[in-house]
Amino acid sequence: MPLRARRAKQQVASISSATSSSLALVYDYIKQRILSLKYPPGMNLAEVDFVSELKVSRTPIREGLVELHQNRGAWVSEITLSDIRQFFEALDVAQRMVTRLAALRFNPQALQSLRAAAVDFDRNVNTGNISAMHEANFHFHAVIARNCGNALVEEHYMRLLNIGTRVSHLALVYEQSSRAKEGETLGLENIGEEHRKMIEYIMSGEADKAEEVAREHTVHFRQRVLNYVMSSEAAGIKVGD
């Protein structure tokens, strides 16, 4: 290949790589802010100056987090009660499945990561760091998914974890809030206790018990979200059919 042609090819590859890198940067930037609710449901993304913040051009993301409206631009997708109902129906099955499979196919190498994530969650409960608490909880369940021994089940479950991130954030904030009435909350320590039980049953290969704790974990998660939705603090959530 002539030198000029090789240089042109290298230039194109360099530009393509830079563009992909910029798109990935914008993607992660927007996604993390939507999942942490820094960009709340219904927000118009045209209000965000990505050019000055990231030094890149605007790029909307999808995955159900952003809705594109003709002549109106990109908006953070709303969260409806219908979304929440469907999410928990799917999560109940998937979370029991990945936890059961992880117990049946226990991988000793995963134990350290599981314990570290559980300890990290408890530490952040004590310090009141909601964002770090949420990240540790996500990591804990992601480790279980990676060790269930079924790539298709793992992929499905991880998608549900991503979908549930926003409602999970809301639930954790409300559960921790001093404005929540006594007796309305389950206690964040309960999450940590269920994590420890899951580790115990996964380690011992007790699949039935591991699955049952996973089921309870989903039930309690759903109750936390319902407590929030029924509270006056839930005004930012769009209620749908």
C-alpha cells in the first residue's frame, strides 16, 4: 500500500477511535446521572451543556433511559407504576434464578468479591453514603450473576439491574430519610443481613435456601419502593396505568 494511502487509513482509524471514545464518554456521563437521579425523570436533556462540560458534541443514549420526541429533542424517560410492576415481576424470577444457579455452581474464587461488596454496603449504610451504598449493592448482585454459569441468564438479569437502578436509588434515599415515619421502613441493615445469608447459602450449595432469600430480597425491595411511591416525596414519579 502506498505511503499516502497508509497515512490516510491511519488518520481515519484515529478519528474513528476518538469519536468512539467521545461517544462512550458521553454515554457513561449521561447514564450515571440518570441512574443516580441527578437527571430526574422528565428532564429535558437540552438543558444540559455537554459541550462545555465534556468538550464533546451532544449524543443521546437509549436503553430505555432516554426518550426521543420529534421536534422536542431528548428527555429522561419517566418512571410509571406500570414500569415498576413489570420490573418486579421480571426481577422476582431472574433474581431467584441467578442466586439458585450460583449456589448450585459455587465458584470459590467469587467469594472474596461477594464478601467485599457486602462489607462495602454495610460500611456505607453506617456512613449514610447512598450513592456508594447503591454501587456496592449493584456490585454484589452483579458478582452473583457473573457466577451463575449461564451467560443468557446473566445478561437478562444485568439488564434488569440496570433498569431497576433508578427506583432502587429512590427506595434507598427514602428508607434512610428521617422524614419516613417510624414503622414505615424495613431498615437498611436488613439488606445487609440478606446479603450475608445469600453468601452463606451460595457457599454451602444450599440452592433452595439461597433462592428463598433472593425471593425475600425482592419482596423487601418492592416494599421499599411502594413505601416511597405512597409517600408525599414521590411527586416526581409519573403515575401511569
